[in-house]
Amino acid sequence: MSGRSALGFTMAALAGAAHASIAPEEGDACVGATYHLDAPSDVAIEGVCSSFSGDSCCSATTAAIINDATNTTLYNFDYSHCGPISKQCEVFLQMEEC
């Protein structure tokens, strides 16, 4: 088996194993990150992250911080660290944080 096909097989096997080990009722978990909750919450989210309202891994406070693109509190990251960015790019980066 070539290196490329072996890697593909290994990745597929790992993905299958990971999927098989999580029962549907156990799938409601948030990524273990600094600003995430342990499990999705039905908290009302407004602004750019509103599509996650009612099933969010962020608190309303975290979502409000994400909604303010000038706030660099989360991860000490400034969206325009390389210079001014477009509104479209700003919203994209905010959605990535959601």
C-alpha cells in the first residue's frame, strides 16, 4: 500500500472509530476550549453568533465579546493585526470564533 493510500486508510479508520465511540445522545458536547461551555446551552445569543442561539457552546458574555470586533479579550487576537480588513473578512473571522 502506498504512503498516500495508507494515510487515507488510517484517517478513515480513525474517523470511523471516533464516530462509532460516540452515541448520538453523547454527541452534544462542546470543544474543550478556554471560552467554551462543557455542553451546549439554550442561552439566547444575539449578533453575529445568533445562528447558534438555543444550542450554543458559548456563554452570552463570550458571544457579546465576539460580536465586538474591536475587542481583543479572547485569545489576545486583533483581527486587523496585519492592517485594516474588510467588513466581510471581519464577519468571517467572527463566525470562526462562534
